Amino acid sequence: MLALQPRSAVGVPAAAGLATPTPTAAPEVSMDVPAAGTLVHVLGAVESPGVYELGPDARVVDAIAAAGGLADDADTAQINLARPAVDGEQIYVPKVGETPPEAPGVAAEPGANGGANGGANGSGAGDGGLVNLNTASAAELETLPRIGPAMAQRIIDYRDANGGFSAIDELKEVSGIGDATFEQLEPLVTV
């Protein structure tokens, strides 16, 4: 078994010449506010597939570590371990020689085997694997980060009510898509 350690457990050598930070008093935190976490579903060649809650700035490597680490036959060349984990996504770790499945909600890395959004799904053909906002089905939209069934339906409802998208920027007009979500979606979609 190949074991991954969360970033906090990975030793990083200190840079020479940098000042040592001085401790400061911890800010007062209200106990009424729940901690913002990232909930991910880890599948494939990991020791303990399942749903895990990670910190708000978690990376894919943290999700895999939470799932017990990589299985011996994991193919890490097909995933980006340094990519930020997105709340609500599925992270699939393929086995060596395996092509990741193109299932809704399974986030394969863009560019790896056409990405989770490309190929013959009707939305990405000829677009370099981009999801076409004007033709994608709900299942195809759900392959995008931060897009679940409800958000996919809102995108389709907006498209139907407005005669389609004429520019990618119009995606920000869909209820629930803010600047942070738009920044993640912009390089993955087309009109």
C-alpha cells in the first residue's frame, strides 16, 4: 500500500533567511458558527473508499489520505494530488491501466483521457472536452465541480427561460453561482 500523508503531516524544509513567525493570541471565535468543511466522496484505488469531511482548504492528497491512502495498484499519473478538493465532489483514483469512468459527479482530472467532460457525451465533442452550457444534459453538467443535481437543473432552467447562453459570463446570473464557483467553471465550459 502506498500511503499518503495529509499536507499538515508532510515535512517541508524551512527556507533559509526567513523570519520565524511569532505566536499571537488566537482570535475569538463564536461557537454558534459551524466550521466550514469540504465533504468529498473518494472512490477507486484507495484503501477505504467513502465520504469524508476535510478542512476548508483541503487538497485531493488530503482526501486520499483520509481514505486510508492509495492502494498498491493506484495510478496517480491520472490525477492531480495538489488540486483543491471541491465540496460535494467525487474523487476517483483509477488503477494502473484503467480509464476513469465518465459517470456523473466523478471528477476526473481535466485533460486526463479527455477529462470527465469530453468525448462522445454530446457536449464536449470538438470543444477540447468542454461542457457546452447550451446542449449539456443535467448528468453532463453534474460532472463539473460544485454542480450537483439542483444546480444543474437551475442551469437548464435558466437556459430554457432565456433561449440559451450567449456568453459564459451569463452563468453568474444563475442563482447560486457566485464568483468563486464561476472561476472554477469558466475554463471547463463553452457556449
